[in-house]
Amino acid sequence: MDGTTVTFLRREDMLVLDFTFSNISRSGRAGAVVLGPSTPGTAGTITAHFPPQSALEEATSLTAASIGVKRVRYSGESTVALRVPPGTSVPFTADGLLSWAALQAAQAGTVLECVWGLFFGPASAGLVWRHVTAPVTGSSGATGIWHTRIAPAGTLPHEDGPVNLVGVVPPRGWQPFTSSLSGPQRQQIHDATSARPVTANGLVLSALGAYADLTGVWEPALGVTGYHHRSAGGRDLVVQVNEQGYLLPFGFPVRVTTRTERRLDLGLVQSTRLTVLKPEITYEGVAALPHAGRAFPFVRVRVDQPTDTEISAGTSLDRVGYWVHRADVPSATLPFALSADDRLGHRVHFTAPLVFIRGNFAHGDLRGPLITYENTAKNLPLPATGRLELAPDRSTTDERSTVDIAELRVGAEPSQATSAQLAAAGRLAAHPRLLSVGARIPALDALAPPPTGTGVSAAAPPAVTGAVHQLKLYDKYVTGGLAASRQVYASLPQTADFAPPPAASGAVATLGLPVSGLSAATGLVGGKLDTVAAGDFDPSTYFTPPAGAGVPPTRLLGVIDLTQLLKPGPVGAGDGTSTPKIVTTVEHAQGTTKPPTAVRTELTWRPRIEVTTVAPLTTTRPDSLDIRSIGVTRFDGAPSTAEVRGELRDFRLSFAKVLSVEFRRMAFTGGPGTSPDLDVKIGDVRFDGDLRFLDKLREYLPSPANGPRVNVDGKGVEVGYGLAVPTVGAGVFLLQNLALSIAVRLPFDGTPVRTTFCVSSRGHPFLVTVSLLGGGGFFSLTVESGEVTVLEAQLEFGAAAALDLGVASGSVAITAGVYLKLDHGASLLEGFLRAVGALDVLGIISVSVEFYLSLKTIEVPKNPAHPTGPKRTEIVGAAMVTVRVRVAFFSQSVSMSMERRFGGGGDPSYSDAFPTQDAWSKRCAAFAALKDVS
């Protein structure tokens, strides 16, 4: 009979079975045929094949429940193996094949898919299958459906009794839609039965499907901790699965309960509830964070809400878990409200989506899933509020690395503990780590001007006014601590521009620092962090901004590149003697556990500079620069205060190589309630270069009133020197009002130094007379950083003569002049010639003739239709002749004039002629269209 299939169909009680045989042969005569083992001494097996006993039926959540048609898929067949002992025969009849009481229920070969996708078999021998062999018809005439039930041997015929079942075939993983069980849940149940079988309080197989009542209870380490399944006719009635796992990345232990039940109006309806078993978690013992906790500066994290809520399963995380989604909006992640405490007691509140990791994977190798998680987490900013000590020092409670948090990015890294240790402690095989933080840096914001157009006052706390910067914990700090990284604890992936107003940095120096990191000792750090962490200070990289940065170079007195005066060397002890110390401390009313009352920001810099000459500066001592600034921002509404002092001592400035000024001290001070003050002590002032001869001339000229003068205001300092030449007369020669002066303006806002040299002035021009000839004028030259920016000059000259013969008199006068001005590229030129002649006879007849000629340049628009557009230069010439005649009491005047203009700038360009597309289109439209006459 091996290889033979016998089908048994009975219409009355809907019996449908297929029988297959192993080591079974048939013997006997017609009407008395029996089946028995083919091989003497060896048992045979008869296997009964049942039609599908379960169905995969679509389940929907209450929020998405539908009364429409739901999808269904049937299971495969179920098999019951019966052992035929040696020497035993089975009649080859309907009753004989259904008489299983005399046979032994075999474990091998019995595969029961009474739950779709799960394949159970008896956990032990000593079981029987009970059923009737013939149809049973009641008094009403209805015939019952044939069915069989499994029970322990020795129980009463009407008792089912508990039967233990285990998984015998790997479960189905894939399914086309949501149902009572998911693929991972089936896998967990299958694996869990190897530790503790599922108990069947009742299991019936029939042609319409199985009637099952299954229960399983397991340890949390197996993932699934509870399972209850009730079905009728192969269709689920109530299914509940309790899973225990953890929430990544923080490791909160949770229980997820998935319950599916049948409703008459909606079919299968499913709900999933998550319960946080331990809302607060710390990282100690087996769960101690690596690197002494430096990669994650929190010591305690708690779930504020929700701790017990409906959820839905979101995107899978490498099949070890899934993102927790909202139950009402299954496409959206569920935001958990969390809070965390650092080692100094600061509390940070933030919200984050979390990942549920199933318990059966929680203590194993999670390296692959953690990589997948971090690829998402690094682009997932978590909104946060509060203050965080990024690099706490266990030896002190000082807040040396505290920042104001705006967002977090939290990843995870594998635990170093063994699976057994983690399972015993009930901890996840992963630790949280801080990928980056979006923070407001008080030291960076306190010295910056308030943002314009935001409505934020200058007295607002830095936490309100500051920009958010991305920070990452510095790798050398994480692996080795502050000592190994020379106190550098954080890096900025994108450098931040630090350029405080000159008044905030002592006015004598302008700091331009591209902030690339943070230090517990010096605060803001510029340049390459690896260089600083190695203990080296390189001014050229520490201060000079990278290409394209918007920070101006660090300058002294607005014009000298300070990096050329600083010596490379060791970083120092963080006291401001090499690199600037820009730190912030938080002030509390009573102890560090109380809310902060103010933020104190201190800038200290006393670098040693080289004794050298960097035009136009010459230094004479290495400790000549001292900058101190202290600002206090209060949170109680009181006004902010600032104390600033910047001092530069013993230096000399040479301006345009014509004037040299020795400064003994230049000290800028500013304090609360007072206006800024600049104390300047001037030593020697002398002319240099081509004007050195004036120093000799000054020794012989009495001009004490025109000695050195210094004008100081909050925007800069101006030093001037004037030399007046007394009136010189010699015969017909006369020189008057000649004065030489030079003035130097040194701004404090970083703009170039400005030097102005003058010969007399517009209001007091010099005058020169030689007999009948005379003239005068002035000259002014302004230079900024060696470049001529303004040139202004005027010169006038003339001659006059008169003759009186008694009865007649006459006079002639001729004057001419020219004025030139060049101002930052713009030019203006004017000139004139005036000639006047007059004749008078006895006072009765007089005649006068005046001729006037002028020439000047003007700027006019290139296109008259666009008066504000590009300009071009035109020369305008004008001439006028006026004749006046008087005879006795009659007088008459006649004038004639003319004007001519000469265009400058060459021919117009294409853009000048056709500034718009419309102008060109009109030009083209003016021509007739071309025609093909070939």
C-alpha cells in the first residue's frame, strides 16, 4: 500500500479524508481484507490528511475598520500519523480506517496547521484521537459534522484534557495582509515552544476547520511572553499575543499586547497596546555606558508620556523590531515625551520616536540593525529644551561645558556585555549615544550683537537671541577624556563666525575667529581641533577664516593683521596668555541645583606678541596687548551689564610714510552706566619720509598752537598735526596763509586707517602776489591703507592794470582758475577764464567789455529713460560776452552766450543701446521681412 492514497468521502457528515501508508501491506480475501505492517517486527504508519483547518483572515484596526469584504487565505492540509504496531491488523473498511482507538497516535508525521502559518505536533506520546466512526443523527433529523479531538490517553471519553504542542515545521514568515498574528510573532511562538510547549485545552479537527483553544506562557527573554488563541471552524475568534521587548535607543523595557477579536459587524478587529514597564532607566552595572559615559552625557532618562497607549507597528527595523507608530494615524510615528538628567542635575525635555526591539533579539548581536537605525537617526532632529553639560568633570560642579539645547540627534551602539549578562539583568544589547546636538552656545552669542528685525532686545538672555549650532562630541574626548584632548570636548561640523563688535573686544583689536570647537578651558576654539588637541597653537590657522567664510581677519587697530605678530607655540593652560579665553559660567541663587539667575561671559586675552615691525605698526614689548571683557546677562528682567577694557602699550604707528606717532598707551574702557572712554598717551610725533624736512623747519617756526592734537570718540581716534608758515614779504613778492597739516583717523570698526594731507584749505587758501600778478589755492590728499581715495585741488591766478590820464581812465583785469576733485573713482573738473576791460571819458561816456569762458565735467545717465542707471561723463563748455555802454543818463547792456557739450565714454555698448529685450524686438520689427525670390 506504500505510495497509495485512499480518499474517504462521506456526504452525510461531510467527512473528507485522504489516507497514505508507510510500511503497510494488504492481505486477506475479499470482504475480509486487512492492513498490517509490511516488514515483520517493524511498525507501520497510516497517515490521515485533513483539508485546510485554518484561514488567514484580514484584520483591521478600530480606526480603519471596514464592513466591506475582507481578504482570506486558507492554510494547507493537516496530517495525523497513526502507528500500527507489529502483529496488529486494521480492517480495510470505513470503520476500520476510522477506528483509531486501537492505534497509537504518532508524534512523527503529525503536523497540525490549526493556526494559519503555525505547524504544531504532539510534544509527547500517550495521546489518542477520539471520534465516532459512523454518522450521528439527532432526534431532529440533523446529522452532526464528523470531527476528531485529541486527548491524553486514560481520560474519560467525554474529556479533552490539556495536550502540549510544539512547533514541528518552521512557520510561514510572509503574509499578504495584516491578520491575527504577524510573521515575527509566529516565529517567536514557534521558537518559544522549544522551551515550553503550547497547551491545547481543546483541539478539534473537522471538515470545516479546527476548533482550538491554545495558551502559551514564556519567559521575557523569549520575546513573546503570552499567547492565547481561540478559533471555531478554522476562523479566529480571539487572539492575544503578549510580547516583551525594549525601546531603542534608550532601552526602556516594555510590553506590547496585540489583541484581535471577531465582531459581527466588522469581522476581525485588532488593537495593539504598548505599556512601559520601567519608565525611568539609568546606566549602571551591566548597562554601564562605554567610555565612562562620555558618548552620552545623560545619567538618567525617563518616559514622561505616554506610558500606556494604543500603537500600530510601523516600518520594520531589519526584522528585529519596528518603529512605533500612532494608532489613529498609522503612517505617523508616535512621539514620546522624554526627559533626561545630566551629571550636574540639568534636565532636558525632548520628544522622540522610538523603535520596539523584540525580546528574542534584544540580547543578541544588533550591530546590523543599529547601523540601519543610525542612518535614520542622524537625519532625525529631536526638539529639545533645557541646558546640558556636554563634558562633565567629576572633580568639580562648575558648568564649563554647558550649552542651551534646541535639538538632539541620538544614535545607538552595541553593548559590550554578554548575552547571558544582559538577559539576566533585563537590559537591551545597545546603548544610546549622542550623535549631535543643536545648541545655543552662550560664549558665542553673548558677545554678538542682537539679531536685527527679530524684536529681541539686547538685554534678552542668550538662550533667546542665540543661533542654533550643530555640535558633535570630539572623538579624542570621547575615547580618552578631557586630558587626552587638551580640554577640547566638542566640534562644529560647520564653523561658526565669531566677530564681536570692536567695543566688546576692547576696541583696540578686532577678533575674527572661525569657531570649530569648544574647550572646557578656553571656551571657543578656532582652527584645526587636532592641532589644538595636540597642544600646539598656530595663529595663522587659529584665527584666519577658511575660504569663503564671512569672518574678517583678526586685526589690531583696524588695519594690522594680528596673526603676523603672534608667535606659534603651546596652547597654554587656558588662562588667555596664548589663545583667547572666551568662557561662560552660569550663576545660581543658591547652589547649582537652583534655577540659574544669570549668565556671565568672560573674554580674556593677553598674548605675547613679537617685537617687530609690521607696517604701519612697530612694537617694542611682548606684553603690550591686554583685552578683558565681562558681560552679565540676567534672567530676572534686570538690564544686562558689560565691563570692557582693551589696552595697547608702547608702540609706534607710521602713516603713509609721512607721519610717525609714538603711543605710550591706548586704553579703551567701558562699564555699566558710563559712556565708552579712550585714554591715549602720545609720546613723540614727527614727520617721516619726504616730509622729514618739516621737522627741521618746525624747529625754527613759532607754531606752538598748531602742535599735535588728538580727538577721540567711540568710533575711533584722530591724530593731527599742523605747521603754519608766517607771512613772507620781499619787495614785490608776498606769501600769505600758507599752512601744512596732516590728520590720521584710526577707526575702531575694522575699516582702514585714513590719512589726510593738506596745503592750506578751502576756507583759508594760500595767497601769492608778485607785482601785478596774484593767485592762490589749496591742496588736499586722502589715503586709506596706501591707496589714494580723495584728491582735491584748486588754483586761481590773475593780473590787473589801470591807467588814468585825467580826462580819460581805463583798466584791464584777467583772472583764471581750475578746480579738480577725485572721490573714490568719481571725478569733477572745473575751469574758467574771465577778462574785463573798461574805459571812462570825463565821467560822461563809459564802455566796458567782459568775456567769460568756463569748462566743467558732469555725470549724466547713459540712457535718459533710466536716470538712475549707469552714468557717463560729459564736458560742458560755456562762453559769454557782455558789453555795457553808458552815455550821460542813458545806459545799455548787451550779452551773447553759447554752450557746447562733448560726450565722453566712447561709443555706447550693446547693453546701452538695447537695455531690454523689448527694445531689441522693436528694432528688429522696424525692418521689412526677408523674402525668398529664388
